[in-house]
Amino acid sequence: MDKNSARCPLRGHVALNAFLLSPRAGYRNAGVSQYIQALLRTLPAARHDLQLSAYIGAGVAGDFPGWQVRRSRLPGDRPPLRILWEQLLQPAALRRAGVDLVHAPVNVGPLVRACPMVVTVHDLSFLLYPETFQPAQRLYQRTLARRTAQRAERVIAVSESTRRDLVRHFGVPAERITVVPNGVDAAFRPLPAAEVAAFRRERGLPERFLLCVATLEPRKNLPRLLEAVARVPEAPLLVLCGGKGWYYDTIFATIERLGLQRRVHLPGFIPAAELPLWYNAATWFVYPSLYEGFGLPALQALACGTPAIVSHASSLPEVVGDAAILVDPLDVEAMAAALAQALPDGALAGSLREAGLARAAQFPWSRTAEETVAVYRAVLSREVGRA
């Protein structure tokens, strides 16, 4: 970005397509929805002279200070209607509002251009792990995400891993991609011991348990985690927190096949406000995902001071650094060995707890907001220069 434009904030009207916010509890409120919520909370403080508009689907509550909220009658959590909005109605709405730049925060933007565009690409799982997606979802993402990334003025990748994937698989020039990592909310922090103990009693949780927070879907690699737990008889209860995504029957079948009904607890989707208590109550956090664009649950666990065993795949090593035990997600024996060695080692848990807190402190959402606004300003300054 030009140094002069950094000193003299540019005026401009920036719109965020927030249609993926869901009014319902469930897996759609995880991951990318948390990213959109964080942008809505934090961008106003970093915006300088920018005017901000947010396009939000029907049924989503909230005032969103600092934003001009433009609500639709169409619900964003029904994919056909959301696609209708994204591809047919959004361009006209942007023109009517006089928007100078639109931010597509989840992989796909409108094919019909009404103004310059920034897109955030979280991952290319639909391309690299196609078997884990429903056919219609896979087709939509593969077709439109590629075209969006290739046509956008600037692409935000949430990790260096995703940036490499965009260059390799979509042919996006590296100079048009900016890595802006996700952040972690201040609510994810070590909580008072008495509060955590009361939570355990209220939920009937044991003093020691393993925790995994993940949507129940194939990419999260939960059957292999179950296989590893079955090989460690001394392992405590495994709690799998997450809403049902798709193709999750194998998870329940694996629990039955291995006879783990008494060793696994599935409380379902956990609202964001409760998650810090679950992380704090856990003895260890385990995250065996095959592929992540970022891996927000791993960062949240570190921020709560929960020692973690994490897959060494894709972006996860750059998120956790040296503050977690890294394992091969395809190697059940290695995962089981890590559990067996880590669980009784209090010194290891203590050192990882301290390292995790220090690591998570490097990822505030305010940093994400500032770096995102810098991308907006870089695009707007280029457009002003062309005018």
C-alpha cells in the first residue's frame, strides 16, 4: 500500500456481505460465521474515514454499532435463497447504495460486478477433499470460488497455508493475496477455578476429560480420533462438541463398533458464549483435523490455557507454533501414543499451558480488523489513482 495513503485515510463506502450469519443454533454458527461476527464487532474501530454497510439476512438479531445495516427479507441460512441474493440481488443492491468496495467474507462473491471486490478465502477443502462435501455444495464452491478469487482486486487468505493453496490450485498471483489471520475473542481466557468446577458439576462432567470442538463432518477426522482413544484404556472421557454437519453417520457407527458408548459424550452444538467454560474444564484439547484453512478451535483452546494435541496438517502448525503437540492425523498409532504419553505428564501440560497463552496473545481480532482495513484502503487507493 502507498505510504501517503496510509497517512491520509481514504474515504469510501465499503459493504460486507454478512448473509452467512445464521439466526439458528447449529454448525452454521461455527467457523466462518464467527469470522463475520468478529468483523462486525471490530471493523468500526479500525475503519478511519470509511463508511461501512452490512447486508444481513432475515431473522438475524443485533444492532451492530458502526454499521449501516441493510436487512433482507431472504434468510441467509437457506442456501438456495442465499445464492439468489449473492448472485442476482446483491449487485443491484450495491449499485443503489453507491458502494465503492464489497467484501465477500466466505470464498464466493457475485459474478456480476457492481464495484471492486475483496474476497476472504478460508480454505479449499471443497477442492482438496471433495468426497467430504455434498455434491451441490461442492459444485457451487469449486465453480464460483475459483472465479471469485481470480477476478477479485485483492484476496485475503486466513493463513499462509491457504495462500499457497490459492496460488497452486487457483493460479491466483501471489502479489494479489494478503494473509490476514483470524483472531480469538477476549472471552477465551483462563477462568476462575470455582467457576469451572461449578460448570463441571452442572453439566455432570468428570474432573478429567478430553475435548474436541468440531462440526461433525468427515474432514474433522473424528473416526480416527475414536480409534486412538479406544487404544488407550486409561484415557478419560472424550467429549465431542459440535453440531451435525454432513456425512456424520460414520462417527456414530465407529462409536458403536468400538464399544465406546460410555467413553464418549456428544453434547451437540455449543453456543459461543459457553465454549470458554468447556475449554477451561477440559484436561486436554484434541484436534485431529485432516485440513483447516486456519483452525480457530485450536487457537481458542490455547487462549483458555488448555494443553492441546493437534494435527500437523495444513495451517495448524502455523497457528499453534510450538505451543501444542503435533501429530500425523492419518496415523492412529501415533495419535494414541501421544495421548498415552501426554495424559499423565503434568509438567508437559503446564509448560504447554504457558506457551499456549503466549501464542494466543499474538492473535487478537483487533489485529485482523486493522489488517483487513489496510487491504480495503490498498484497493480504494488504487481505484482513486485510476479515476
